[in-house]
Amino acid sequence: MKTTFRVVLSLLILSVGYECMVEAFHMLNQPSDRDVYMGTAILGLLCVFVPMTLLQVWRRRRGNFR
């Protein structure tokens, strides 16, 4: 992948993650217990999947050159 494509894809992933994080914090401020649990679950999933996705985007693929 070209570096420009990786940067654009990273910015897209981070912006979607940011929007999900804002929505999760909004859910944490709701009086319902279900919303609090859902907001916590979303934040936990974001902490796992956003870095994993960025790692996959920026990982360099090496061929069988020896």
C-alpha cells in the first residue's frame, strides 16, 4: 500500500472511532443502566479494535526474499 492511502485510511478509522467514542460517552450520561453498560462495552471494544486495525493497516508485508 502506498503511504498516502495508509494515512487517509488511518484518518478515516480514527474519525469513525472518535464518533463512536463520543456516542459512547453520551450513553454513559444517560440514567438507564443498560445505556451505561452499552457505553462501557463500546469504549472497551474501541480500545481493542482501533489499535488492532491501525496495526493491520501499517504492517509491512514482507515477501519471501532471502
